[in-house]
Amino acid sequence: MSNRSSNKRLRLALVAHDAKKDLMVEWARANGDTLKHAHIFATGTTGGRISAALPNLEVTALKSGPLGGDQQIGAIECGC
């Protein structure tokens, strides 16, 4: 069952390592209309940069990847 048909809000995890952070922000800008319907979870710097570029999005920035952000994303319960 899709998230839309069950009226659950889309939850999306975004992780961009090192030199890919600029590309992730560009991708988020290009897909902003779709992402405004999602709750985004992102590792620290990535989440901060996406929030700064697109303040209308709901972004939860976790720890930076090397400090445990990747594990935090893996531990989020999907509620499926």
C-alpha cells in the first residue's frame, strides 16, 4: 500500500557525503514541490544545508554521519 493511499505522510531520509552535498541541495531545490509533502530526515550538515536552501520544508537534521547520524536514520521506525 502506498503512503498516499493510506494517508500517511511520506518520510524520506537524505544522506550526502562530502562533495555530494551541493548536488543534494540542487536535487532538493529541483524537487521542492514534491518534497514539501514529506518529512525529511537527514544527517547533520546535509539537513542543515537543505533547511537553509528550502526553509519551507520539514527537515529533521540528525547527527553528522561520522557521529552517528547514519545509524540514527537506520533506527527510525518506518511505521509501515
